[in-house]
Amino acid sequence: MLNQASLTGELIPVVKTLGDIVYAGTVIYSGMLDVEMTKVGEDTTLGEPIKLV
């Protein structure tokens, strides 16, 4: 179960499966997560607002 509320506003934790997108700033509630990063630093969804400031 993942909490993506900091970026999506979803209040209910979500379940991800192979091939799903996981955002920077996601909190893992249970299980394990193995990801392949496609963006890092200021190129991430979380990094965009930081660039603007």
C-alpha cells in the first residue's frame, strides 16, 4: 500500500503493480518496492514546484 497524498491529494492508500508509475515523495505503508527511476532531482513531479520557488 502506498500513500501518494502529498502529490495527488488521494486520501486512500493505493496498490501498485508491475509497470505502474510511482511518484517521488510516495510513502510505503506495507510491502516492498523495487523501482526504475526515469527522472531525478528537479525533473521529478516533486521537484517542479521547488524549481519555481
